[in-house]
Amino acid sequence: MTKSELIQRLAEANPHLFQRDVERIVSTVFEEITLAMARGDRVELRGFGAFSAKQRAARTGRNPRTGTAVQVAAKLIPYFKTGKQLRERLNKS
């Protein structure tokens, strides 16, 4: 599902809201999650999961085209851990 599909479904499920308002709400939620992770905070949505940023250490990589060694700098990567209720819903038989 894309962001625009999510907005469309939410707008259809909530006919009392304008689509532009639903779009603003969804964008604001995503923006706040992004800003919190950039600050180093963890965002937990009970029953759904938790978003956080993990440190990836510097390493030596390889250029796939030439095979030469390349230094890759340390960086933060986004990490998502599913919540218990989400895992249970996904694994129902």
C-alpha cells in the first residue's frame, strides 16, 4: 500500500473529513515519527510496533563493478520491530 492509497482508504472510511485534511494528518504523523527518530528517540505504537534508529559501524565494502575496496562510513539506519498483536494477526492460520 502506498501513502496515497492509505490516504484514500482513510478518507473513504471517514466521510466527515475532507481528503486534504486526511492527507495533512497522515503527513504530520509520518513527519513526527521521522523527526523523533532523527533526534534519537524511539517511537512505540502499542500493538503495532516500534520505530528506532540503529548505528551501523564503519566498514570496508567492495565496489561491485570494479571489485576494489571502498570505505563505507558509519551511519544510522531505520529499524522497525513489530508488536506482539501485529505478529499474532499476521500469523493466524
